[in-house]
Amino acid sequence: MKKSVNNILIIDDEAPMRHMLRLVLEKQGYRVVEAGSGDEALELLGRENCVLALCDIRMPGMGGLAFLAALKSRKIALTVIMMSAYGSVDTAIECMKQGAYDYISKPFKPDEVVLAVKKAEERLGLQMENERLKQELAAGGSGRRLVFASEAMTRVMAMVRKVATVASPVLITGETGTGKELVARALHAEGGRRGGPFVAVNCSAIAAGLLESELFGHVRGAFTGADRDRQGLFGAADGGTLFLDEIGEMPLDLQPKLLRAVQEGEVLRVGETRPHKVDVRILAATGRDLKDEIAAGRFREDLYFRLAVVDIHIPPLRERQDDIAVLARHFLESAARREGRPAPVLKPDAVAALQGYGWPGNVRELENLMEKTLIFCRGEVIDQVTLPWEVRRRERDRAEGYSLKQAVARLEDEYLRKALAATGGNRTQAAQMLEISLRSLQYKLKDYGLE
């Protein structure tokens, strides 16, 4: 069974606490499974497809720390956020050492729970995406690639080819979703280290207390749970490239150690007294303005200058009009290939609507939207009317003003089309989905010319 980030396991011996957490999480769209103890949770994990859990520390029978130990011994992959009303800094550190992802103290506000879950969800999403890419590459697929037609991206790729063969660090900047990791992968693939490993890490997706060990490694006995030496990501990237995504999120107290690793080419593992050499090319990326972060005291200026020997900026999609059509067609073809069906033709009015949209989520948002469009389009062409409402709204608002009557009509037209597409044209089922009578549906189809 495929595991889902949307399924969350709550482990707490207090039923009112489980009930409160269920209400908070279900309001956010998550499916919740409950267990009153660590033993019950282990039993549930045998039949429930959960990858994320909220777990109390003090419970009768198997408590939280014992539960973490049981997960480790049974090699069960579960991201765990610990909870306790008896918390302290030492308790939190101990939980992290035993394998917990995060820690929150009771009593907590609902927003604190949601924030912790969202952070864990983002990390899990990255892990799942990395696993998907590994499987795709193992199967002989080409993986994700840069697709462009604009002069702006042509200049970016010219810069990539120019600096790919040098050893200097590169800082890649740009808004979220512009393709910074793809540019990093291109730098690796075009350079002399292409035969070595490419190791990517999102600095914002790893808890601050664990990042040092993740990056630099640790020696056996460095802390509770360190039962063997670990080389860390610098060691894993030896002879290749280490990509530090969201470098602006790196904790300030860890930045001097990173600076030494970049500048001297040596790392000191946690619990070690003597550094050892590593041969790693550093690529970093950020959506933040690091000069603003330096001014605010959140980023070291010396580290910035060491990382930004070469600075490659990726413009947002709204400034790359020529890329929108080719990317949209590329994503349509990729999604259609996964579905085992021919790709619909993208008509000029649909391209014009896509180019008129602002794309706050950039290329990642365009990919998501084209996949969603394909799901609801069962014909051979995609025109402006077929596109999701968020893209069409700007053009229609400009053309039709603020008429409430016209807005309601546009919304009805869209929902009629979606219901018919979702039911394969079955009017009875479509009427049930829309919660109207079959006769009302027939009248509306006639009114909107959808018969």
C-alpha cells in the first residue's frame, strides 16, 4: 500500500487530548488514526499507511522514548513529533537523539501543532520526491530536466556551461519553484564531477539540532543513540557535488563550521577532535535576499562571500513569457505519458491565458496546473475554457468587469463541465455530484450550450 503524508497517527493515553488533536488536524484535511499507547500504535502501524505521528512521552506501558526505540529496532520508517507536559530542553534533545523529528510542549496552541505537522510534511514530501527520482533513474528514465525557450534562460544555461568545469562554489538565487535544483543538477552534469555523487539537502527541512550531524557526520558514542560512525552528507558527496538548498535557513551557530568546510575542504564530525579532508564542490541555493539576512544579523557575511563566488539568478516565470508555452506542453506530455493516453493539443487562446497569469508558484505551479487540467480534460484539445478557474479569472475579470450575474454564470459553467468530465458524461451521476435534480441539470446544460 502506498504511504500517505495525509494520514497522521496520534499516540496519547488521554482521550480528550487525542480528540482535540483530531479536531485540529481533520480541520486541516488530514485523516487521523488514534492509539492509546506505544504498543497499540505499533499494532496499528501494521495495517495503517501512516508515515507521520504525534506521540506523547509519558504513557502507561510503552512510553514515547520506548516507542522510538521500538521503531528503530523494527526498522519502521515513521516521522515522529514528540509531545509532553513535563518538557525541558534536555528532554527535547534526548527525543531528537532517539530519532524524533520535532518536539512540542504541552499545553500548546492549535497553530503550533499545525506548524509542526506542516514542517514535517514538507520534509516527508522531499524524501518521497527524492525516492521517486531515484526509482526513475534506476529504471532508465531521464528524470526532470530544464525546458526553456526564453533568452533569459538561455543566458542562465550559458553561465552554467561556463562555470560547470570550475571548482568554485556557486550560489543559485530565485523565487520558490523557479527550478534552482535543476540548475544545480545541470552544473553537476556538465562538469568534471559528473561521475561522482550529487547529494542534495534542504537546510529548512531538517531540525536545527540534527543538521550538524546530517551534514558533517558523527562518531560512535558522540551522543545517545550514536551506535556507529556516520560520515554525513559531506562525506557522502566526496568526489562529487553537495547541493545546499535553502541555505538562508541555516542556523547562525552552524555557519562558522560550514564556512570552514567550504574554505578549507575539511570537516569535523560531531564527537571528533581531528578534522579530515573532503573533496566536495559546493552549490547553494536560496529564495531569500542574503544581503538583507546579513543586515538583519541572520547570515554571516564571510560565508556569503565564500558561497557567492559565482551568482546565478533564475528569473521568475512571469518574466519568461516564451517559456510558458513550451513548459506547459512539456508538462502535458509528461502527465499524459504517465496516464497512458495521448496528450491534448494546447490551443492558442489557452496559451494566451497561461501567459496572462502571474504564476506566483512559478514553474512548479505550472506543472501542477497542467496535470490538473489533464485530469478534467477528456477531449483532444485544451482551450481557454478548459483551464482551471484561477488562470481564466484574470482575463475574464478584465473583459467582463464586476457583474455578479456574469460571475455566477461563469462559475456554473465551470462546475457543469467539471462534473460531466468527472463522471464521463453520465448526467445522473453529475446531477448527484452537483446536488441538483436531473431535470435542473438538463435545463442548465441547454442554457450553457453543453448538451
